[in-house]
Amino acid sequence: MVDKEVIVMRDVIKLLRQSAQQSQFLHVVEPLGFFLNEDKDKAFIVMEYCAGGDLRNYINNLRRMEADIKDKV
């Protein structure tokens, strides 16, 4: 990964962090940072850990329990 791409990744993480802080949504996973693999050709975003699986599994579990899921705008 070239230096320009690393700078872009840092900018993306910075933007995600700012968005998370200003968000009205409390249940959004917070980005913590990023790192490059040893070859420096892949970047990985580090996110906070959320117990209970991903959002899709959470919604599917609610539907199985016949919970009322409403769209909120």
C-alpha cells in the first residue's frame, strides 16, 4: 500500500470517528483505528466488539420471537 493510500485510510477512520460522535444513533459500532498487514498491501479497520453477533442475526432473532420491528426515521 502506498503512502497516499495510508493517508486516505487515516482520513476515512477520522471521518468515521467524527460521524460516530455526532450521530444520533446510539447503537452504531465505533471505529477504533486501522492497521496494515506485513506486506502493507491490505488495510484492516478495527471496530469495537459487539456481543451477540451481527445486526442481521439480531434482526432475524427478533423476527423469530415475533417482535414488532418498526422503521424509525
